[in-house]
Amino acid sequence: MTSTSPIDHRSHAAAPVPRRAWVVTGLLVAFMLINFGDKALLGLAAKPLMNDLDLTADEYGTIASAFYALFSVSAVVVGFLANRISSRWLILVMSVAWAVTQIPVVVFATAGSLLVSRIVLGATEGPANPIAVNAVQKWFPDERRNLPTALINVGAALGVVVLSPVLTYLIVEHGWRSAFVLMAVLGLAWSTLWLMLGREGSEVSHVTAPVSETARGRHRAGRARVPYRAIFFSGTGVSVFVAGAAVYWSLAILVAWLPLYLDEPLGLGPARAGTLVALPWVASAIVIPVQGIVTDRLMRHGVSSRLARGVLGGVCVTAAGVSMLLITVAPGTLLKLVLVTLAFSVGTVQFAVGMTMMAEIAPDRQRAAVLATVIGTVGLAGMVSPAVTGRFVDAHGMGSVDGFHSAFVLAGALMMAGGLLSLLLARPERDAQRLRGTVVEAHEDEAREE
């Protein structure tokens, strides 16, 4: 077997990045902004929707969970398609579909139409993050991917920070239907811009581990393949799945239930709740790009990916879990709001960290499918979380903190477990070398047979 040595991330620090790469990155940030505006809309409009459609907390939780019914399946299926089909066209189809799915809710306004709309919306939004990340990573080498990947994930936070006050205003002053109309218009407007300016990148990934020349050449060309099970069941893969699912569990609570928690048990009212729910998203919009910048700089100065990505992500997820648990015992509304902000924001860096680590260990030609499978799998937590929270809330009543706090304890415990597992198992450089070693062995066996 050809020997390997530690990867030196400094060797490509000066690799030039074309201006078009940042244009595409900016468009995809806006793409994710609209994506999470669509997701957050249901939570912001929850109270008037529940009143108009006569929904119980359990029924509302089921509808919120329905968003994830096909989310995971579509993420995986489209991810594998993205290995063969241009990301540019897949992204365009998704954005148009988001706009179209808002229309039946406005026209029919029934529990059934809302349920179907959320299922279809989830199916078309499931692949959004991995396909956007895959599209932007085609423009950057590995050691330069941390910041653009972080920015794609920051688009989710900006979607709530920017749109939440606007959507809340429309819901309060003009009715919840007006907010759905706005999201449809934004989706169509962005689709037009993407059709004019969006472009497909060419792979610029670098293989820095010194493997055999044959394997190196094939990997650079994007022709190397390794078994998917080897990628997913590596230490890094397991840590990304578990920590990501834990954070996604809490994210689904944030989107579906936090506005109601701030409104009812904390007694802040719908207008203030609609504004304050943006606090975790504002914090996410800060911590995610900071993580990208810090990780980029650390890796350019020779710090290992394990420390710059794996350990940093694990610490953040663990800290978010601790903050979530403290919400349930904190005295006073102000301290609860501080802890809510930390609990629902700090751990979100794991999405960017996890995606860059998986991209690091996966061959280029398999990256889209790998990233989509990660999002599709961790998204299953989002399908269960709102429904479980609904059961807790119904058991104690909407006006009681007890049901919400029971859900927070569960979410906090999951994040602490996921964060600690990430600290123990995330070894992207080691796993990348092992996986590339399987490619080397396969090529050497082929050469001997010839």
C-alpha cells in the first residue's frame, strides 16, 4: 500500500478564486434566505392559522412535522441526481416549486390544503441546502470552502432575521394570507435572477495526501469512488450524522414552536414574539460566518481539520445543549431570552462544519450524494421533533411552560450527546486518508491484474 502522511492545508492557501464564485455564493445565500423564510412562516402564522382552521396543538404539530414527510427522501434522491445533473437547473426547479406551493394555502385555506402544501414544500426544500453547498463548493478548493459554506448556512438565519419582522407585520396588519403571497413573489423573483446570473462551477478540489500518481490523477479528475458505507460509517461520518440530527431536532422546535412559547407561556404577545423570535437567528447570522472565517484562518496556518472543524463544532453543539437545559430553570424572562438565543444559535455552526468535513472525506463525484444523504438523514429529526413537542404542549396546555420545558430538556440532552460524540469521533483527515487508501489499493489491484 502506498504510504500517506498528514495533509498540509497551507499548500493551496494562495489558490485564486474567480469573481463569479462570489456572485454565485451571494445568490445562493439569498436562495437559502427564502428557503428558511418559507419554513419560518408557519410558526409565525401559527396562532391565527390555528384559530381560523380550528386546529389543536397536536394537529398543528402534525402539520408542522408533515413538512419533513418527504424532506429526507427527496434530499437523498435529488442528491444522487446531482452527481449527474447540473446543480444550476436543480436549484431553479426547487425555487419555482417553493413559490407555487404557497398558492393553494391562500386560495383554499383549509387544514388539508395546508397539510399538502407543507408536504410538497418540504419535498422541494429537502435538497436545497446540500445542493446549494455542493454548487458553491465547486468554485472553491477544500481549504477555502469553510467561509462560503458558512455563508450558505447563514442564509438560513438571514431568512428569519430579515423576513420575520416583515412577515409578522403582514400577518398582524393584513392577515396571514398576505405573508404567503409575499413568499411566492420572492421565490419567483429570485428564480428570474438565478436564470440570468447563476452558473455551474468547475471542480477545483485538491488532493493533498501523497497517494499514488494513478489514484491522485483519478481523484483530481473526479473519477475516484469509494463505498458510501465507508464514508457514512467512518468516525467523522457518524459524528456528523448524530450531532447534525441533534441540532436539527432543536431547529425544528425553533421554527414551529418558539413563537408560540414566547407568545403564550412567557406572555410577550404575538407582535413582540414575532420580533424576538429573530434573536436566535441574528446570533446564528453572527456565529456561523465567524466560524467560517476562524476555521479558514486556522487551516491556512496549518491547524488540523479535526481541531478547526470537528472540535470547534463539538464544543458549540455541547454548549447549545447546556444552554437549552438552563432555559427550564432560569428565573425571569430576560435571562430565558438570553439562553433561548444561545441554545438555538450556537449549535447551528455544526451544519457548516459537518458539510465541510463530509466534503473533505468524500471524492468529488460523490460529494453531492454524500451531502444530500447527510441532510436527508438528519432531517428525519425535524419530522419527529414538532410532533413530539406538540404532545408535550397538549399534555400541559398551551399557556403552561411545563410542556415546552419538557421538550427543551429532551432537545438539550440530545445536543449534549451529539456534541460530545463529535469531540470523540470527528477525525476528517484520518478518515480521508483511509478512504483514499481504499482507492489506492483498488487501483494497485487493477494494475496487478493487468
